[in-house]
Amino acid sequence: MKTKSFRIDRYISKELKINRRDIKLMLAQGRIVINGETIREVSSIVEEFDCVECDGEILQNKKPLYIMLNKPIGVVSATKDDLHKTVISLLEGYSVSELDSLHIVGRLDLNTSGLLLLTNDSYWSRKLMAPEEKVSKVYEVELENDLTQDYISAFAEGMYFSFEDITTQPAELKILSSKIAEVVLMEGKYHQIKRMFGRFRNPVLALNRRSIGNLSLDKSLQLGESRELTLDEVSSIFN
């Protein structure tokens, strides 16, 4: 999978704070190693998760992390927050540097629960959230009032919000019971689901994200628990 990449001279110059002209000599002397191989070409590329050594000192050896979390209500989708417990604080078994490298893929509101993804792979997360990838997000919604067939057509047509001057993309709504619906979105506007049901003056009582693309929340994960994705899950999540 493609990641962030840099030319070796640019990377070493940034890491060691030395002139890029001096790096040609270092390369010629065989002092720079990438993934166990001595590098001599200035045009060589350093990828985000390569192991890079210079004079025997490791400059980079970061492994890619892809984590699934069953987010509870009341925990904020942020790496740091002065008021609320963060999703990062729920993760166990990781070093401080690994936790510091993570970012959130598709945040959930404070009062929304369910599937949340965290990673240190910025290319993967951008691809996952890119509109052209059309990665679906499936939510289960509990409402205060009964649902009718009118909801289905209204969600499918999209809704105009004058504040942002936007029209939502068509969304699929399935009525699971009188007050519970499944909603499939291809986007994630601010409080979108709550605002769409707000058009019917029907307050959302509970909102849970069940899947992103082809990846469903692991049913064995209790609220607040997490696990790393398998390699197959990482690559197959895209629709």
C-alpha cells in the first residue's frame, strides 16, 4: 500500500539537520541503510514505514498500525482533550510514541458509539475518507418517534442545509422496527444523521456506527475494547 515518501537526501537532511550536499558523500561511503540494504543513490526513496539507519543509528523504524475500537458514549474522538476522556486513553499495550503517532479516521460525536478506526498511515486514512472512493458507513439509529415510509424517500433524495449551502448525497434508510432504522451514508457532514431526522422533528436517542466499507465492528469487542486489523481487513475495507 502506498505511503508518504521522501527522497533520501531530503529525509536525511531533515532528520540530522545537515546540508543536503553533504549527504552525497555519506551515501558514497555506505553510511546509510534502508531495510538492511546499503543505499548509495541520492534519488533513492524513503517510505513512511521503512527502517532507516545512519552510521548504525536508527532514524526511523515505525510499523503501520490499524486499530478497530468499539467507542463508548461519553468518550471524545480526539487524541487530547481537557474535558473528556479520549479514545486514545482506551488503547492498551502501545508505547507512548505509538499512541502519539495515531490519528482518527472518521470521528464519532461524543454521544455516538460504535466502530472507530485509528491509524498512523495517513495515505490509508485519506483514501478511506476520500469522496471518490465511495466508502459507505452504516449506522443503527434509535428514535423517539415512529418511522414512516416518507423517511426512506427523503433520505434517498438528499436534504438541503442552508447554513452550509449544501445538499447531502443520497442516503439509504431501512426501517428495522417502529423506532429503529439503519442508515447508510457515503459522506459524514457535521451531525448529519441527527440533522436529517431533525427535519421530521424526530430526536435521535441513540446512534451506533456498525461498519465502514466492508469492515464491520467485531462483535467480540466490548465497549471500550480494541484490536488491530488483519492485513486482509486493511486492504479489503474499500467497497
